[in-house]
Amino acid sequence: MRGLIYKDITVFYKSIDKRLFLIAAAAVILLLCNAGSYAGLFASIMLAMTVGLQNVMGFASDEKATWKKYQLALPVKGFFVVACKYISVICTLAVSLLGSLLFNLLSSVIFHRFDFTVWGLSIAAALIIPLLWTGICLPFTYWFGFHAAQSMGLLVMIPMFYLIKYFEDGAGFSSLVSSASSLSMLTGILSILLFGISMLISVMGYERKK
């Protein structure tokens, strides 16, 4: 199992496009200009979405390397094969969490405002969003293939952007923080439950192909 987890984490890091860092740097600068002291929060959300998407994109590398045929031949039960993928997703949360802390530190230093509510919400987003993203998309991968999961990932992205845009143009970022703070605990519990149910559905999809 450790070998499968190591393989998935290695694919996660090696499949990151260097151009992504340039895009991310430009996005963070734009956020610092437009979102002010909330820039760390929105940068955390963007990074968390990227981590979730990158975990799903790892299946593209598997398909190019025809890993599926080899994986199905492994003398390992389907449950453990799928569980290794989900454990590797949990391991990559460290990237999202460290990035969130860095972004919020940068934002707090620049704007001289250390808002612990924003920091807490950023950390929650850094952990919850990748779990939600992969919890929704991974079953599509195991049942219908990578392209179906990729399409679902894009659909998941749309409501997040509209939600942020709604608060930016309407009630304001402070209202977003207060609203999200009251729901963060419930959302966290639901995301963990979804992640567990997602793994069971993925196991059934994997076993169906054997």
C-alpha cells in the first residue's frame, strides 16, 4: 500500500505544470490589489481548488502510462487500491494548508491586519475544498473514466466563482466571511462524510472493471 500511496503523491507533484506557478503568482498579485486584507482567503480558495483539480488530473498521467491495466493485475484488493488514492489526496492537503498559511501571512503583513477569523476560514477552505472536489470527482473517474471526472471538476468550479462574485458585487467580502464562518463546521463534517462515501462508491466502480 505504501508503494501505491508514494506513486500517487509522486504523480501529483510531477504532473504540476510550471506555468501554473506563473498563473498562480499573477492571480495572487491581482487578489492583493482587489481583495485587500481578504486576499489571503481567496488565494487559499484558489490554491485549494487547484490541489483538488491536480489530484483528479493525476489520472490523466495514469492513462498515458496505461497504468490501469497494470493496476488491475496487482495482487491487492480493490478496496486498498482505491483507499491508497484517497489517502494520497489527504497527504496533498499539506500543500494546500502550507500555501494558505503563507498567503495569509503575506496579506496580513502587507495590510497590517491579522484577522484570526479570516485565517481560520482560510485554513478550513484549504482542507475542505480539496476533499469536496475529489470526493465528487473521483467516483466519476472510477465509473466513467477521467474525461467524465474532468468535466465534473469544471462544473464544480462554476458555482464557487459565482458565489465569490456575488459577495464581491453585493454584500461585500466581510459578509462572505461571517456567513462562511457560521457554516464551516457543518461543511467540514459533511465533506468528511462525502469523502468516505465517495471512496466506497469508487471501490464499487473499480471492482466493476475487474
